[in-house]
Amino acid sequence: MAGKSSKAVLLATILQGAFAVIDPWGRCGGAQCTGTFTPISASAYIDSLNPGWNLGNTLDAIQNEGDWNNPPVVPSTFDSILASGFKSIRLPVTWAYHFTSDSPTWDVDPAWLQRVSDVVDQVTSRGLKALVNVHHDSWTWADVTLANANITQIEEQFYRLWFQIGTKLACKGSSVAFEPINEPPGTTEAHGKEQNRLNGIFLQAINDAGGFNPQRVVTLVGSGEDAVKTSQWFEPPDAKFKNPWGVQFHYYSPYDFIFSAWGKTTWGSAADKAALEADFAAIRGNFTDVPLLLGEWDASNTNTETAGRWRYFDFLLRTAAKYNIPTIIWDNGLDHFDRAAGKWRDETVLKILQSAVKGDVNALPDSTTDTAATSQFSSAFVWNKVGESVKAVSVPYLFNGLTLSSITDTKTSKALVKGTDYSVEGSNVTFSSSFLSTVYTSNATGTLATLSLKFSGGAPLVVQIAQWAPPKLGATSSALPATSADLLIPITWAGQNRPAAVRAIKSDGGILIEDWTQYLGPLQQGRMTYENQWNWDQGNVILKAAVLDAVRAAGKTTAFTFEFYPRVEGNVANYTITV
Ligand SMILES: *[C@@H]1O[C@H](CO)[C@@H](O)[C@H](O)[C@H]1NC(C)=O
Ligand SMILES: *[C@@H]1O[C@H](CO)[C@@H](O)[C@H](O)[C@H]1NC(C)=O
Ligand SMILES: *[C@@H]1O[C@H](CO)[C@@H](O)[C@H](O)[C@H]1NC(C)=O
Ligand SMILES: *[C@@H]1O[C@H](CO)[C@@H](O)[C@H](O)[C@H]1NC(C)=O
Ligand SMILES: *[C@@H]1O[C@H](CO)[C@@H](O)[C@H](O)[C@H]1NC(C)=O
């Protein structure tokens, strides 16, 4: 092992671009592997990932595996993901809290390297591909946008980290690929250029580490892993690196639907589809001859409306396929696959995904997309208001050339009788009042029956026969507290146990937050953003501290309207904060 100062000199040499061809550290760089490595092109590799699944909020948790919402990963999770039809696992890994020394060696805890190596083996031994990265380090030491960022030190640490990861994983087969860093912050061309440099340093480090790494596929990234910034600033790596490479980007758009902002609780209009397609066409247009990978995308079960989510899944996956872009869905452990139960929270999204990836057409539920609408319907539900007489209900579908073959009650397995229990006219499925009366037998709220609809092809869909009443809050007002903290307001749910949107209007009639939303439609004006401004738990709706700060800044009593599904008149609960 060379002394510290000579290491520093060697490292400086490396970073200046006079790249060493031998391992400068005298450790296990230049690893000699005994196994075999079957070389694969970047395009063949990236195609083979489709569809993929992200092991989110796990090895990337801050500070350790298990510290966030997921317990440490168990191999049976990968069995379930494989059985669900996925071909690859992206393994986000945060290294920031596993360094055992600082400059210039930046040693990584060998136990953490071993843990990552073991999880990689759990993935690949099942025949799944594994994509390993450096994840939330981009929020901490590797953030090149911070005013006090020491770029030399970031490059040094980045090289040392990837040299050690590269050494540990040097002899893994060609089913393992690397991604230099997750969503590296960047707002300027200079940041974009620095990311290009970091891509080169990453390639140098894994090549120096040796083994099979010089032949390993890598998915390089641009600033933010954002399609637009990557298109603007990404430059191919130095041709001296022989690694097969593609470009990875992430897509969470449109922001308002994916993150439940400004009352946008549906997706699927012609304009929505055109915007998504334009984004995919633009990145493909910038990378006509480069394999592209969509390494993260999502419309979470937690907060998106069901019918909108199903249409989003279907259209995004078909559009990605059209532009030859394999996809890896983000799953933070709460979004989709329930790891504890070993089940998908919404089986329908999985079936839509499986069918769309195969290129099979899906029938889909229709819902309101008109921005001028004053109420909303979603054909993933049939709703009745408690106390109202039961009437026949028509729900429209987008059959997409398929025909409805059967409807079954998932609990009793009884088939509904066409002509008696339901009928099909044009694209409407109409449930008869006589059938619905067998479901609405009490004033119970929430989902009372779940029906499975099968079609002549594609994914089956479900319709929840549900009942609602306006939920009641434990209090209707409070005085603005002296200091802001999240305000938890107890709620007795009475339908779906989550709000759809939250509106905030000041006593002078003005909008509390984001005044510009006045230009949106009636279901969007004055509505705030999920997580940043509102949330909920089992027993409460929550106004975030930032909202109380806004009330304080405005100095005005503010009326909050919590709106629920279905978004129809009266399905709200009001709360006032007085100043
Ligand atoms: C930046 O990092 C390098 C490498 O660790 C170090 O030599 C240098 O002193 C640092 N510069 C500042 C201003 O801290
Ligand atoms: C490249 O990407 C930019 C930014 O998204 C876009 O404006 C441009 O149209 C794209 N170019 C092509 C040829 O698609
Ligand atoms: C259901 O609610 C209505 C009022 O909405 C009430 O008149 C009726 O008695 C309730 N029925 C039952 C079975 O509780
Ligand atoms: C479908 O149902 C809607 C109400 O949901 C109704 O307005 C429309 O006329 C129906 N169309 C057909 C063809 O029955
Ligand atoms: C809630 O407040 C709005 C006015 O902001 C009012 O129109 C509505 O009737 C109220 N609803 C309930 C259930 O109190």
C-alpha cells in the first residue's frame, strides 16, 4: 500500500486526465476474474431490462438500509418481482453514510460493499438484471451546485467511491450494469459540463478497478437525469473508454397530476397525451443513435386518482415503446408492491403494465378531463351518496376496439347477468338499479363491492361500487397558533380515506397560495399541493406548517375546503384558521 502523499499525487494525475493504466492504489484494482463474462451491446442490454422495477427507499435510505419506510430487503421480494413479469431491478444505493475515512482515500465500509454485492447476487441469481448506482449522494457531498462545493474534492471522492464499487463488483457478469449518479443537481450549462466530467471520472474509476468492468454496460446521465437538461448539455464520453453505454433519464410529468398539485386529479385528455408524447419525441430526437433508458417514472397509488393513473400507465408505456425506450418503474415501497404482504396494492396497474409492455391493447375507464368541469366522474367507481335512492348508473369506457366479455363480483365470484344486472350501450356500461340495490343495502360508506371486468383482450379492470357521505372533521376552526407546526385535524372518513384536493381562500376572497391558479378551471382554482402543503394519515387531514406560515404572512383569516372523491358538490369538509 502506497503512502498517503503518493496516493494524492497519483490521484491528482488521474483527475488531470493523464489516466493511469494500472491500479494506483495497490488494492484489488485490476481485479483478475475467474468467472466468465458474456459481452453485450448497450442496446441489447437496455432492451433486456424492460420492464424493470426500482428497489426504492431501501439501500438508498438515509442513513442506512431500513431507516426509511422499508425494512432491509429480503430475497423473496425479488421472487415476487420476477413472478410479476419484471426483467430487471434498479438498485439505488446511498453511500454517503458509509465512508470510514475522508480525503484522499475515502474508504467505504467493507461491510456495506459486501451488502450491496450480496443484494446484486440475490437479483442476478434469479435471472434478473441489476443496475447499481450512487443515489442520494447527489443531495450531499456530490452536489456540484452548492455555493461552497469543492469540485476537486467531489471529483476525488467520486473517483475513489467508484473505484471501490468497481473493485467489489469487478467480477460480476454482464447482467450487472452501473449508473454513475442519481439525478445530479444542475441548473446551468457549467453544471451540465461538470456532470459530463463526472461521467468520465466514473468510467476511469471502474476501468482502473479492472475485472470485467471495461466491458460492462453503463447508463450515463445528464443534469437532474432530466430529459430536457440531458438533451441540452450531455456529451458522449471519451472514445478511449470501451464500455457499451446508453443514457438514462427520469420522467415525472405532468407535475400537477403526478404530485397532486393544484387540484389536477385526472389525466388522459388529448392535450395530456400530446404533451407526454412531445417530451418522449424530444429526447429521442436528441439521441437518435443512443440507447435510452427511462430509469424512473411513476404515478403512485397513494395519491393519484385511479382511472387517471390507469390511463397514464397505459399511455406512458406505449409511448416509451414507440420511441424504443425501456422503462423501470419507481416504487418507494408504498407506491405499488407491498413487500410485507407480497402483493401489488393495485393489481390493475400491474396488469395494465404487463399488457402494455407486450404491446397488447387495453380497455380503460374513462373519466372527466374537461378543464371547465365543475364536477368529476371516474369510471373506476360507481358512487352513491348515503341516503339517496339507488338509480341505474352508466360508466363510460374506452374500449379501444375490445369488447366486454364478463363482469364478476370478486368477493362472491358470481358473474353478473348481462341484460339484467348490467347492459352495454356504445361505450357505456350501465349497472341496473336492481343490481346496485343488492349492493347498497346500508348506509355504510367506502367500497361495498369490487367487480372485475374482463375484455376480449388486454388487462382486466375493476369497478368499485362505493358509497359516500361528506366526512366530518373533529373541529371546524382554530386560531392561528403563535408558531407554525403541521396542523392535524381529526377526521371521520366516509368514502375514500384520502382527500382529493384542498382549497385555501382568504377572507378577502383571494387565493392563499399560488394566486395564478385563479386561471385554472373550477376544480383547480386555489387548490394547494399534496405533501408540500397538505397530507393525511389514518385519522387526520394535515395542513403543513408552510400553510400556517402563509396564513401568518397574509394576516387574513383563511377558509380551507377539504375535497374528497367523488369530486361532486357537497363532498367537502370546511375548516377555518382565524387571525
Ligand atoms: C478542495 O479539495 C482538495 C482535494 O481534497 C483540497 O486539496 C483543497 O484544499 C480543497 N480546497 C478548499 C478550498 O478547501
Ligand atoms: C432536443 O431537446 C430539446 C429540449 O427538450 C427540444 O427542444 C428539441 O426539440 C429536441 N430536439 C429534437 C431534434 O427533437
Ligand atoms: C341512512 O341514512 C338516512 C339519512 O341519510 C337515514 O334516514 C336512515 O335511517 C339511515 N338508514 C340506516 C339503515 O341507518
Ligand atoms: C353514456 O352515459 C352518459 C352518462 O354517464 C350519458 O350522458 C351518455 O348519453 C351515455 N351514452 C350512451 C351511448 O348511452
Ligand atoms: C364549505 O364552504 C363553502 C364556501 O367556501 C360552502 O359553499 C359550502 O357549502 C361549505 N360546505 C360545508 C359542507 O360546510
